[in-house]
Amino acid sequence: MSPALVLDGVVVGLLLALALRLLVTRDLFEATVLFVAYGLTLALAWVRVGAPDLALAEAALGAGVTGALFLNAYKRLSREVEQPTEEDPS
């Protein structure tokens, strides 16, 4: 078995494992980290099939920008949960 075929199998297995774990997790931070890891692994898959332009776009947008936006949203949500706003009793 060639090393390239083994690497392709590992990438596919990792993509499937990350996707399944991402679907079953209930923790928002873990889901965000898994989403970024999935995006980077998908970028590696695009490189393996010979599409470096798609790999670069996936790494920059799918994992980079979207991951940063998700982490920012998580930070804002966790701040709101820790410090609930006081409601007016009237």
C-alpha cells in the first residue's frame, strides 16, 4: 500500500470523525474548535486532490474568518450568561 493512499485514508477518516463529533457535541466552545479543525482538515483534503486554490480559500475563510467570528460570538454569549441583565420590576 502506498504512503499517499494511507495519507488519503487518514484524512478521510479524520474528516468523518470530526464531522460526527461536531454533530453530537453540546458544548459551544468545543463545537467551535471542532469546526476550525474540520475546516483545516478539509483544506488538506483539497490539497490532496490537487486544488490548492480551494484549499487556500477553505483555510482562510472556512477555518480562519468563520472560526474567529464563532469565537467572538462565543465570548459575547458567555459574558451575557455570566452577567445577566437586571430586569425592571415595573
